[in-house]
Amino acid sequence: MAANSGPKRTDHLVPVTVRQVLDSPDTGLKIGQSDMEAQMLKLVGIVKKINRSSVKIIYTVEDNTGSIDGIHWLEAETDENFVVPVVENTYVTMIGAIRSANAQFTQKHIMVFKIQPITDLNAVTQHTLSIMHIMLKSEDLTQQTPILAGKQEMSSTYGGMDSSMGGGNDYAAGFNLNPQQQRVLKAVSQNCQSELGASIDTIVSSLTVKMPMKEVEKILEFLASEGHVYSTSDDKHYKATDSFN
């Protein structure tokens, strides 16, 4: 029998608390009792402090389990006039991945992909319920089973963000991506209006410059690892991080 190769990472967007992040042993957050790890996280909390420099913005976010910094790295050319979308002492949703300032993983922070204000406080309650739901569902997770069984559950658990942050045709332009990666990201962004997001078949067929399916799948895997896209009901459907519905 083959040896266990370790936890399997999922590209799903997973709701978490600050304490779960701080207690994670490394940059992968174990999902409940399952053998899966989350790499793309959704945090909800209050921004207690915002500190901006020429290279980054640090958001200190607090929920009822703890406090953590979220770091948004600025690109010198594309983010020079970036407007901070949130203000201190308000609720926000933060999407990102766990990172650490040292090799021992004792100084964790969130690398921020997206942050936006919460205008409906029901989203705070929904986030808490979603975390509880994930913990219960995780008991039945296997490597062959998606985090949630149906698209309706997917929408309610991983939803809660509106589309006020835009997205659209220029979404891929601000990232350090090669032309092929930009085309795939743009195709996802333009075709992910449904609850399930864009299927790989749709992404491939909508590319202006055609690419083999295998190449598109590899690019999607890379984009997911970098936080630009996430899978929805299965590993054949994707949404762009910047295009929440």
C-alpha cells in the first residue's frame, strides 16, 4: 500500500476565524477532521488599524477569537494610486492566504488578495454559521469529495461578498502574469456570473488565442495557488477572486 502523501490542498474558498489561522502549524489550514488543507481563506472582522507604506498596506483585523495582520503588497507601477477600500473600526471581509515572517511559522499573517467593507451585518453572522457548517461537513470529507455537496450549499457557505469590487475585463492587467495566464484569468472573470462559475470547457472555448486543455488546467492550478481564482462545486468550475457574486 502506498504511503500517505500528506494532506490534500483544496482550491475552495474556506471561511475561518483568526484563531484557526494562528493555530495552524504552517501555511496550510487543516479543515476540521478531514485530511484536506485550505490555501484560500475568508476572514470577517473589524479593521482596528491601517498602516500604509510605499510597498504595502497592513490591515490589523480582529474578530472574537483574536487579531492578525493582513498584508497587501503594492505593485510600484499599477498600485501607485491605489485607494484603500476600507476604514478603521468597521467590519470587513478579507480574502487571502496564510504566510509567515519566519521559518518556524510563529509570526503568521494573511497575504491579502482582496478586502472590502461589509455593509450588511448579516454577513458577519453568516460567516460564523459557515465556519460551523464547514466543521460539521468536514467529518464526511474524503479526497474525492468536494467541500460541500450541492451548488446551493456552495453558494450559501462561500458567498456573502457582493460584486462592488468590480472585476471585469481589466482584472488580469494588474498582476505579474505572463500573456497566457492573463488570458485564462480574463476568461474566468468574464464567464463566472453563475453560482457554479466558469467551467473549464467554457474557459477554453472563450480564449481568443486557443490553448490545449491540459495547458489551461495547469494555468488554473497556478492561478488558484496564487489566489487569483478558486474552485466552486468541483475542480472543473472556477470563479475569479475579484468577481464575487
